[in-house]
Amino acid sequence: MGRQSAFVREDTVRSARDVFWSEGYEGASMASLQRATGLNASSIYHAFGSKRGLFDAAIEDYLERVVRPGLAPLCAPQVAPDALERYFLAARALFADPSGRTLSDGCLLVNTACSGLARDDGIAEAVRAYRAELLAAFTRGVQARRPDQSPQERAQLVETCVALLISALVMTRVDRDAATAAIDSALTALQNQEQGHP
């Protein structure tokens, strides 16, 4: 058996993910990754090939364990009319909690998109794919909420909601009130559409 059998891969990736989430790819030193995972550098390189390989695994874990569970009600076979509103209410609760991880660390993918690593083709594609997942999930939420709207109106509301969520995720590290205000704006946009306002 290889060295990977000496540790649980999922736990290693999750521990590294939290370091990358908090410190960013460039800020995460090998020393901090070793402390978090309990592995030495040679074991990390043996299992993941490089720091970047570990980061790629951390991104996939972030999508599977953080992003997609939140989007699950919007991706279900039957989407409730209030599913997207409930998504934003849950997000607002996280942003309003001063002890919450979302407030302190933002979004791993959005943070990466704002870093120098975003120039990497693979990372850029991962960020684009993340936005595409948000668009697809929010589209289903808007369709369930307002099936009477035109495709153009729904697309505009979806783009507005995605933009406001990303704005909140960008601002959460530096301005809690601004992040919460962006979420509130998304909720207002949804409620105005429900009431038939332009």
C-alpha cells in the first residue's frame, strides 16, 4: 500500500481546504498546510503531486461540501416557489453572524478569482464553471417562483441575483454591512418581481 493509506484523504483535503479558504492559495505556506493536515511536505507531494494539486482537490471538496448542498433545493426535480428566497435568507443569516465562517473568510472560489491565481487557465475555468452552476440553479429558482415571466425578465432577475451574491461574497471580508445589504437587495429584487413591480 502507498503512503496515502496512512491517512484519510478526505480529512487531509478538508483540512487543507480550510487553510486555503482562510489564507488563499498564495498565502497558504507549506508549513501551515503541514500543520493543518498533519503530513510532511513529502507526503503531500506524494499524494497530490504539488501544492497546486492539493488546492485543486480542495476546490472540488469546497464545491461538493459547501456550495452544492446549499444549491440542492434549487436543483431538485421539483423546485419550491420560495426556494431561491430561502437560499438568500439562509445566506443573510450567515452574513449577519459575526462568528460565521462565511463572514470571516468569504468564498474560496470568489477569493481565488480576485487573486493572481485567476490568470491560470484551469482556475479561470473552475471559477467560470462555479458561476455557471449558480446561474443554472438560480434560473430554476426564478422559473419556479415566476413561471409567468418572460424568459428575458427571468434571465435579468437571475443575473441580478448572481451579481448581488458575488458582490456580497467579495465584500464580506471587509464590510459586513455592505455584504448584508447586497443580500437584502437580492431579496428585494425577488419580492418586487413577486409583487409584479418592474
